[in-house]
Amino acid sequence: MQLQNNMEDKVDSIKCITAWKWRLRVKIVRLWFYTDPLAEDNEKLLHMILMDQNLDKIQATVKEPYISMFVDDLYVGGAFCMTSFSVVPNIGIMKMTHHRFKLLFQKGTTVIPEPSLQIRDSGFSFCSMFEILEKKSDYHYLIDFIGVITSVRHQTEVDYYGKKLKLMILEIYADGKKVQCNVFGKCCDSLDNSILMKFERLPVIVLQSFKIKVYGDEVCLQNVLNVSDILINPDLQETVRFLERLDVASYHFFSFKKNIHGSLVSYINHDSFDWRRIRTIQLIQQKMENGFFFVAGKIKQVVGDGHWWSFSCVCGHSVQKHSHDNFYCQVCDKNIDNVIARVKIIVEDSTSSGIFVLLNAAATKLFGKSCSVALDQFQKELNDFNHPLHPAFFELVVGKE
């Protein structure tokens, strides 16, 4: 790698790139090795997706002879100043970005760390369910997608040019609809039953660089070998924002159950009510049985000690503050930065009273907004000297049955 200490101040934006020489200040948002499973020469390539401060993205590739020059210095999330590379057309049936060009690193390419460059966006460009289902033919751009896994069909094996590969079929929910997702190869390792069943609710899945396939009237998603990636309950702001959308937050997602075929199945509950699951608060406090129950009671008050909220990981498990800046999730067994707020209220019936923690589904139905939105509103109200110990609109539900 060549280092250059005194570079010009001028930098160029990604969207302006043409077939000339450019200097870029960028963040690496994806980085992966690729070997074409069908190629005879088995050439190894190092691919990356670069994003600038305008959030424009472009694909860059390091060919095998030059990989050793750069691989130890490049990493996901790193910010760099790059120059002296070849610019080639972005062609092919599986395009990683919408930019009309791609970059090729050369022997003379310079890559210099830029610690002062702050680009907080993670680089995902999520495709909506509507955009996916409206496709009438295969889409030549790979997409990112976020949703909730609602079923996992038992894995089998398929023949892929003489090789046996694992195959799993997922059903993913988002935007009020479901789409099938075919996953094969190493991506199946992220979908182990023991991993998916440990969470309190259905896991959020992020599909990275998947293709949209159209078979007649059916549209589905499918991974690309050695390119696509799967993230389960990722610790991202995008995950929190997805879970707090009204079309997601107002539903209750039950945890997985394994059927007689070994597949994982669940269902989504919006407004259904099962009278057989009604329990008094006293019975619940006696801890006689585990499960999901209904309570007929009256909201006595919002917990009034100034700490009316608690936090959970995006996996659904409650978390505690681990340090000044992050939390720790026991289920995920890691420190996390992005959490979801939960509201605590006191409910009473004819037998007793108790503190209930409202998950997003219940809070959204009750208040018309998610718990995190309520917490943000409360923080704004703190500027008022006479602010209450909780958001003022909470008082509208006190006394309701």
C-alpha cells in the first residue's frame, strides 16, 4: 500500500465519478471475499461497498494480486481517503449498487485512514415489501430487506452444479404482508433452530444483498452464494426503527414452536382475544402457570417514581445498564447499544394490583405511539420546570379499564 502524507484538500463525491481520476473520502459499509463457485480459475476477489457523506454508494474490488497490499488495513466501519484506482462500468445481472460505475484497486491505489470522517449511517438501503411484490421479472440489483421471520421450513439439500447445498425456506413478515425467502449454502448456518428458538419473540432478520426472483406469479427472495449475508436481531438503529413502526409495533409476534416435521412455525396476533386465557392479577402473582394471559383490570397509574420506563434488546429480552454508554443482553450474550423502551404501569382488578410492563404492541394500541416515541417526548418535556414524572398524555389512560 502506498501512503501519501500531503494530499490535496479537494475531495470528490461518489455520484460524480466517471472514467477519470478521483479522490474520495468514504466509509466501508460492506467488505467480503468472493470466489465464483462456477469459475475454473477460482480467483479470489475482495469486494467492498463504499459510502460518502452524501450517503451515495459505489462498489470497489481488489483483485487477487493486490489483496495482500490492502487487506490488513481495510475494515467495515473504517473511514478512509482513497485515490488512484480504475473506473469501469457497473454491468452484470447482479449489481450491488445503483451507481453506473465500479472501482478497481490498482498497485498505485492509495488508502489513508480518515479518523475525522464521521458517517453514522450503517449503509443499508432497505427495499419495501411493496417494491418487492410489484416485480414482474427478476431484478438485476441486489437488495437489502428487513422483516420478522414467521416460519422456517425444515432444511433439505439441493444439487448445485454437482455440489450438495443446504436449503431452508423462510417466511418473512413486513408491511402487513409475507414473502418467501430461499436460503442455501453457508447462510443457513445463521438459521439454526437452537438460535432462533431462544428469543422471547420472533426474531428480526436483515437480508443483505439478496436477489428478487420471479417464478410466474410468485415473487420470492434468494441469497447469492459467497455474496449475501444474514443478520439475526442485529444491534442497529434500523432494527429499532423497524420494530417501532406502527404496522409492526401494533402486532404481537408469538415465539416459535416446532411442528412434527421439525419446522419452526408461529403466528401473528393483532386483535384476537381468547377468553380461556383470562386470569386475575392475584393468580398471576402466585405464579401457578407459565404462558400468555389476559387481565381485565383498570389502569391505576403510570409508575410515578420518574422511572416509568425499562429497556429491552431488539431480541425482546429485558436488559440492564452495563456501562455509561451501553447495555448487556443475557440472551444475545453481548453488549448492545440500541434498545427499545418499555412503559411500566400499575393495573388493578378486584383481587390485587401489580406493575405491568407494556410491550410495543400494547403501548402502541393504548397510546397510539410506541414506547420510544413516548420517551423522546418526555425528554423534550424535561425542559419545562413544571414537568410531570411521565409524559402528560399518559394521564389520558389512567382510570381506563
